[in-house]
Amino acid sequence: MYFCDPMKRTIYMTLLGLLLSIVACAQPQFKPGDVVPKPYLKVFGYEQFFKVSSLPEQVMAWMNACSYKGKTGACWDDLSYLIVLHCDLDGNAIVGEMVCNTSIASDLLEIFKTLYQSGYPIEKMRLIDLYGGDDEASMRDNNTSCFNQRDITAGGKVSKHSYGMAVDINPKYNPYYKVRNGMTRIQPKGSEYYINRSEVFPYKIEKGDLCYRLFRQHGFRWGGDWLSGKDYQHFEK
């Protein structure tokens, strides 16, 4: 709109600036686990939800003595905090969070942005501290996570998760299993059905699918390619 009168133009521009300021201040503050309404994303976009930072103090306090045990693995200065959006099976956009090694933070940000843009479903993405650092509990809840100072599932060695260099995607539907001395070990419990990869079910990672291709393009190895046992949820550097 064009005003010939300079006074009217000044008033108009002042009111417009005030209105935009009010709208900006009125934007809701979304936290991890929240569903972001589609109308909001249409107006403000999704880029604001993809960001990497150093660990916030409140996150460090939550992690201390939980996922961060002061054992072998990454130290505080090695870690970054990610905020991303991910889609569930219903197409809802959900705020996700992840702690990872700083050296792979940009990789993960790019991977998860592409997965979101493509509508690739990830059910949950919360810090494992929400589950008391219990990997089994997190997996049963199909929670996608990264950093957790612990040994590997079979025990005896420090996990790549201790360094924030491994990500487990939709773990309930992409379980770990290994047969040793005639005994089959499957984690998480209750995921026995999903060992049969010829079955059709949600959240399944398959060799050649988008999730697999993106992680491989960024230099990650997939546990589904392992010869000694399988870990279909697991991508590591």
C-alpha cells in the first residue's frame, strides 16, 4: 500500500512494525516431545527447529550421573545438543532432541532434516535420560537416541554410544539379535516378531531405504550389515 501523505505512511509503518513484533512475541515456545501444528509450520517454517548448540546447563544437569557417568567415553566438551523435527506415522511434526559427538553433529542435522522433509517416520526422539539412562526401557518405547555411556549389548567393550558416535533409530522395530551357543538374544524384549525382516511393519529400516542411504552417505556403518549378529537400529562412525 502506498501513502502520499508522509504522516500516514509513518503511522502505517509504525503500526505494521508493532503488529509484526506482537506476532513474533506471541510465537509459542515448543519443547522436545511437543507436536508442532501444521498451520504454525506453514506460517513460520520448519528451519528454526533444526539447530545444534553446546550442551545447555539444564541438559547437563539432567545427564549428570545418568547417561553421563564419567566413565570411558566422551567428555562434556566433546558433545553437542541437537533440536530437530521428526514425523510420526500420522504425519505429525514432533520436536526431537539428541546429544551426540560434536564431530557428527552436522551430519545428523542434515540427515534428520532430509528425513523430516521426506516424511520418513521416527516415532520418538528424546534423551535417554528420560528413561533413567536405561537402554532397554528406551528401546521398548521405540525411542531414537544417541549418547549414553555404557558397554555394548554383549558386554565387555565400551559402546560407540559412550562417545556419542552411534545412533539407534526406531529400536523397537529394528532390534538387536545374536545367536551364540544355541541361545538367541534379542533386544529389546517384545521385539521378537520384528527379527523376521521379510514381514511388513511400520518403522522398519531396510537396506537401500532412505534412512540407510543417508547414513551410509555420511560415512556411518549399519548394524544390519554385521555378520556376527544383527543390530538393525544401529548406525555408527
